[in-house]
Amino acid sequence: MREQQNYRAAIYCRLSSEDGADHESMSIGNQRALLTEYVEKQGWEVVDTYIDDGFSGTNFAGVR
């Protein structure tokens, strides 16, 4: 008998350049929902979500 693997996954959502940076964008919310649904359908566990909302290649250098 084969033992079932228990996978753990983190979700990474990134700001679209078409969205504003004042609040969590619709793009981020949609990404989180789609990725969470995908991970759960695989039978995996979501252990963390990383959100890059408001930072892009043009302003990333100031982030520490």
C-alpha cells in the first residue's frame, strides 16, 4: 500500500500594473481566490499567502 503525501503550499499574489496601489487590488483578491481553490482541489494545505500589492519593479528598490 502506498502512503499518501501531505503537501503544504504557499500562495504568491502579485500586483497587476493596471491596478491601483492604494488598497488591495481586485487582481490580488481574484488571484488569492483562484490559487486557494486550486490548492484545495489538489488536496494540499495552504500554509501562507504572500501578497506583493503595491510594489512593482519601479518602486521595489525602496522595500526592505
